[in-house]
Amino acid sequence: MERKQFFIANWKMHKTCGETKSFIEQVQGEAYLAPPFTALATAVESAKGSQIHIGAQNLSDQASGAFTGEVSGEMLKDLGVSFVLIGHSERRTLYHESDEMISRKIHRALENGLMPVICIGESAAQRQAGQTHHVLETQLKGALSSFTTDHLASFVLAYEPVWAIGTGVSATPDMAQETHKEVRRIIGELFSEEAAMRLPILYGGSVKPENSAELMAEPDIDGALIGGASLVPDSYTQIVKKGLQS
Ligand code: PGA
């Protein structure tokens, strides 16, 4: 089945408004960029009339209220943001986001027409202990059990092994493919096989121009979530180009 491919730049806590504008001026073709909150308005403005989609890296699990420092889905929608990353491993580990909280965030995204990009992944210790399947199944059940097959049609999943994020060591194409297939099987059990076949599953963790083609050639890998290598326009563009060609 032909699934849409997504190449999403996750800039994390990098780039000012000026740097964001300059990056966008240098990118051609379809792109998905997730700048920090402070650069979102500039990014949306700079991307007008292009094929560049702007997303946020996070959103509040609450709709509104006394939550100092938080940003709601409604505020993101108001800015013209079209997608949002949810449950990135840095959010899970550094900011203690639980599967329940991630589930609420997905609800807030859907209420505001934002495409959720839901991140899952196991740590090195969990993989070594043979717990990968269990960890991924728990994360998927915890985040997705309150959704229907119809909801799933607007979701994107990102499998990011925690040990591959920011380390320069990506999963091998074989290992990533095996795990993506496993994730699709779990989704098939939770929803339906057809829904699982339609769901784009991106790989994340040290994707760069040198390994994009071989990773994207795998049948169950439908794009990439890219951190470090997405900060330079040429590097991001190469990853997309090589990934799409393979
Ligand atoms: P990385 O980050 O490409 O720098 O490994 C990926 C991510 O955290 O989404």
C-alpha cells in the first residue's frame, strides 16, 4: 500500500526567529518543520504560499486555564500551525510525560484540527533486556486506547529508539524495519489490519543524508523525524531528496 511519506524536522530548543526565516527561505518543495514555540508565528508567515508545513513540538494536555507556561492546542491552531509532535522521548523522560498525558494531548490536538505525530520508542536498557515489544505495546495502548479507527486515519506515528536519538548511531535498516513491522502488527491488533496498513510510521534517531536512502528503502518505514541533521537547510533537503528517491 502506498502511504504518504513525511520528513519532519524537529529543531528542539534551537533557532531564533531570524534563523527560522532564513532556513525557510532556503528550502524548496514539501517540508514539515517543527520550530520552537517562539518562532512559530514567524515560520507560519515565512512559509505562506509554499509547500512548507509548520508544526509545534508540544502542546498542553489541557484546553485552557491556570497552567503557567503552557501552550494550548487552540493557540497553536490560531497561529496557523498544522501538526504537533506528542510524546517525544525527551518530553517523556525529562518532563515525566505519561502515556495518559500523551493520550490527553492527542485529544487536544484533534479538537483543534492539528495532525498528531505520536512518538514512541524503547531505551537501550529495555532493548537489551528483551522488553522492546512490551514497551512499545504499552506506549501504544496507553496513548491510543481512547481513539477509533477513524481517528487513526489522521495520525502519524514516529518510532524513535531512545538510544539512537542524538547519538550519531542510528538503528540499522534491518533492525528498524523489524521494529516498524512489529509496531504495525500491534496497531493491527488494537485497531484493524487495514488501519495499520494505512498508518505512516516514521523512523527517528540519527537520520542524516548518509543513511536516509537505506532506511527509507525499507517497506514499513514511511519517512523520518530528524533532529540534529535538520538544523541545516542543505542537510534536511538532502535527507528528503534521498529518502524520496529510494
Ligand atoms: P536526532 O533526533 O536526529 O538528533 O537523533 C531525533 C529526534 O529526537 O527526533
